[in-house]
Amino acid sequence: MSDTHYMQMALDLAAQAQGQTNPNPMVGAVLVKEGRVIGFGAHLKAGEPHAEVHAFRMAGEQAEGATLYVTLEPCSHHGRTPPCADLVVSSRVKRVVVAMQDPNPLVAGRGIQRIREAGIAVEVGVLEEQAIQLNERFLHNIRTQRPFVVVKTAMTLDGKIAAHTGDSRWITGPSARTAVHKVRDEVDGILVGIGTVLADDPELTTRLPDGGGKNPTRIILDSSLRIPETTKVLDTTVAPTWIVTGPEHDEAKATRLRERGVRVLSLADRSVLHLLEELYKQGITHLLVEGGATVNGAFLEAGLIDKVMAFIAPKLVGGATAPTPFGGTGFAKMSEALQLRDLSITVYGNDVCIMGYPDLG
Ligand SMILES: Nc1c(/N=C/[C@@H](O)[C@H](O)[C@H](O)COP(=O)(O)O)[nH]c(=O)[nH]c1=O
Ligand SMILES: [Zn+2]
């Protein structure tokens, strides 16, 4: 079989751990000898063995003379596990095929160099585009030291996220909402504004049809700590909850919330950029922003959206004052609008999801 066949297998293996490996990338590895797969593996959790380690353990002595397919350059630095590049060299494989070089400036190219210096042939770039796409969150983290921000909106065909009364249940149907919960399962944090909490009293937990799924940290932007103490998100037995507030807030209320296990972060700098830098420091590498309009508008105007998932339901609710997905001031000219690129359009029951990336070109 071709190199792309085995690299596809390695990419598919890597993708099984979507959302589990944060802050590490997803990586898959396959060992092949005389046309037979003799070992494979995926990195499953930060701190646990890397994909190559699993593959070599499975292959044992047979690895000598085999070909290794790996979706990311084998690491050359001593992280929480010894360098895979050393393992590759000592296993005496004949050839290594790598989808993409590690973008981490600390290691970029060193792993490949060490393997080549040992006289092993290394080919780089097989299914590189797919490998980059798979680790879009990790690559963004490395490049920006910020969380990868996905803004998800759900609106009616006439562009409303709720009726003029605030009622919003439901706009999209069950399969669209399941798609959203799959994203919740992958991310580290889900962020909404206090307006959404006051309007919907959301749980912001992951509820997949077959159960399971991990609950992301729930992050509420609430600058004057208005949150009612009876809201569902304050039940920290189901998932962690962080409230981001401003310096002027009721300290007694903050203390009561902390006693319930809620983390209260007080940020003097209210910019979206500072918020993201702080959340990244707190371990949030992948962030789902579920609005409402004010929060989405702030992220849009700050230019800090990395991916958009816009769900549209074929229903009309009308209402000149009914809220739309992005509030704030907005751009003055259509030519200033944030253009999305690399679009994918998916149908979920009667609903449509347009997914794309800001075209910052
Ligand atoms: N109204 C809708 C949404 N509404 C999105 C937010 O306004 C809700 O408060 C939040 O998703 C509720 O979270 P929960 O309590 O955990 O279910 N989002 C959607 O995709 N479709 C909708 O029809
Ligand atoms: Zn490694």
C-alpha cells in the first residue's frame, strides 16, 4: 500500500483522541514491514506515552527494518516522556515518513535531524495539510500562546438568536444541538456572557445522545458580578465554573461564590486579548464562545475569533428588537466585515451549519 494509505491510518488514529490530549497535539503512528502493519498507536492524554511509544511497544523486535508513519515530527526534547527521536533511532527502523514538522520552535526539525544523522531516511510532508488541520488548536496555541477560539451561534433564517421576548428554546433541532455538544466535549472551556445566563439559565454541560463526554470549564463574563446565586451554572458539582469580573464588585458575594467552589477572576484590564491571555495561563487551550450577542460582538471587534460555527434554522421569528448573533457597535462599512474562508456547509436535520475561518489575509 502507498505512503498516503498508512499516513491516513495514522491520522485517523490520532483523531480518536480529539479533545483528550490538550494541551498536547493529537499524534498517530503506524509501523509497517513488508506490507504488514506490525504496530500502531495514538497519543491519548498529556503525560502518557506518545504515539510512537505505543507503536514500538506493539511491534517489539519486528520494528527493525520497518517503516514508521507518524503525523507529527518525533519529539527530540525531554518532556514528561523521553524523546521519541531516540526511540526511533534505537529501534533501527529503515525509513520514517512524517506528515508535518513540529511547529514548536524549541524542537522544529531537531527530531528529523537526529534520525537522519543516524542514517535513517526521513520523508516529510505526506498528507501535511490534513495533519495541520487536525492540530489547528495546537498550532494556534504554539503560534499565539492563546486559546483557539471557536464562536458558535444559532439563529433563525431572519437572523435572530431569540424572540423579542428573549425566548430562544429552541431555534435549532436535536441533531444540530448534538453537533454543538460534540464541540463542547472537545474544548477546555465554554464561555458566555451574563446576559445569556440571565436569559436562559443554561447548564453549559456536555450532553451527548449516548451519554459520556467531558464537561468543559464554564466561564461567565460578569463584570459587576450580577449573577443570581440560584443559577444552574453555579452548581460546581457537575463542572467547574469560573466567573470573570471587574475590580469593582461585591466582595462578600465573591466570597460566597468561592465558598461554593466557583473561581472568581477579577481582571482590571477588560480587553478580550487580556482575557484570553489569562485563560491560556489557566490552562484553557480550546475555547467555545456561545455568546450572547454582546460577547460575540466583543470578540468580533477585537479580531480574536479563530473559527466560526454558524447554525441557521429555517424558521422566521421576526421582531425589530429581537437580538442578532453579534452585538456591539459593529463595522461601519460592509468592506470591513470579517470575511470567512475555507467554508464547510453541513446539514443537520432541517438546520444548516456554515463553518469557516476568518480571512485575515
Ligand atoms: N437556543 C439555542 C441555543 N442557545 C444557546 C445559548 O443561548 C443557550 O443558553 C445555551 O446553549 C444553553 O445551554 P444548555 O443549557 O447547556 O443547553 N443554541 C443552539 O445551538 N440552538 C438553539 O436553539
Ligand atoms: Zn514524542
